[in-house]
Amino acid sequence: MSAPPRRRRPRLAGVIVLVLAVVGLLGLVASLSLDKSTDKPIQITGAGEVQELMGGIHEDGASLGSPDAPVTIDFFNDLQCTFCADYQLKVVPPLVNDLVRPGKAALVYRHFPLGDKNTEQADFGALAAANQDYEWQFAQLFYINQGEVKPTVGVNEDFLERIAAAVLEMDQGQWRSDYEKIAAGHDDAANKVLDDDSNLEIDLRLPAEPAVVVTGEKGVRKLEQQPSVQEIEAAVAEVS
């Protein structure tokens, strides 16, 4: 009688398939667990849109537009204010296209804290961008993506770094270094900008809403309570 055939050992390929199946199952379990999270990764949008709007326009710190522009438009707004974002996104693009790009006026960004939120961290990020003459791009991207700020977390360094990274052509290493210096209170120029803006707001007695001050050869026009594009353009015509 012949001996019973010896049982063959599992082939290597079979073992690999079994291991992959187990790994796949574990991955599925992990995926299902992650899907239960309500947190979504921050996604910054609008970089191309902002570059198209402001690219090629002279910028110097908080000023956007030709230094020879006959009219200055001081734009008072708060980076972390929800209705301020709506106002900025509605008004700034037509002002840039109709007045700034043609050289009729220059826009100056003024930090105007509203409400009870601490806006300093966002302001620090914008001021760090201003050191490279990209404050308006940073601010516009911030307003576009303001909805990505989680209410339970608020504005943090991660969000600000993502905004800075979306500003085309800006040196991220320099921005980070400047931001840390400003946040630590070691940048006298940045501190002066915030103090000057605050003093100007007090002198003008502005109400707690976005405002605009238009200055030209023929005088000054103070426009309060979220003035429209038409109102701002009319004021520019009056003082030119």
C-alpha cells in the first residue's frame, strides 16, 4: 500500500493574498471610523481669482495702487467679521477694476476690529504679508476662505499659514519669520500701523461697521455703514 500523499505547504502567493485581505479589512474599519468625524480638512480657494484681480498692480505695504493716484481710499474693515467679509468681497473687486487698476485711486487697508473677537492674530498675518507688499492679496484670500475657520477653534496659525501659502509669489519662509516677530511684539513698524489705524478710527468716530474715507485734491468724504460701490465712486469723482 502506498503512503498517503504529504500535505502541501501553503504557497507564498496565497499567504500574501491573505495578508493583503487582512490589511484591507483593517483599512476599511479605520476608514469607517474616520468617516464619523465631523472635521473636514481646510481647503483654501481663490488664489487664481485674487491673482487675476490684483496681479500687476503696484503695492506698498497697506497700499494698493499707483503712488501717483490722485485719490486715496482708506478702507476700514475687520478680517474676522462675517458681514465684513461679505462687504469686502462685494465692493473691493469693482473698486480695483474701475478705480485702482486705471490709476484713478489707491486703496489703503485699515485694520478695524469689530465685535468681541480678538482679531490680532489675523491682523498679524496680514501685516506679515504687508512686509512683502502682499497684504491686499492676503486679506482678500482670508475673506474668501473665512468660512473655513472652525467656530470651536477660531483663527489659528495653521489657517493663517494656509492663507499665506495661497498668496502666489510670496516667500513663505519670510512670511513665517515676520509673523512670529510681529506676534511676539518685536516689530515696531507693525505695532505702529495698528496704533495709527486705531487712533484714526477714534478720531473719525466711526461706527462699528465697515467704512471708507475718500481723500483727494478737492477734499475728504467720510462714508459710513458699508457704503456701496456707487457711493464710493461718486465720492472719488467729487474730490478728484
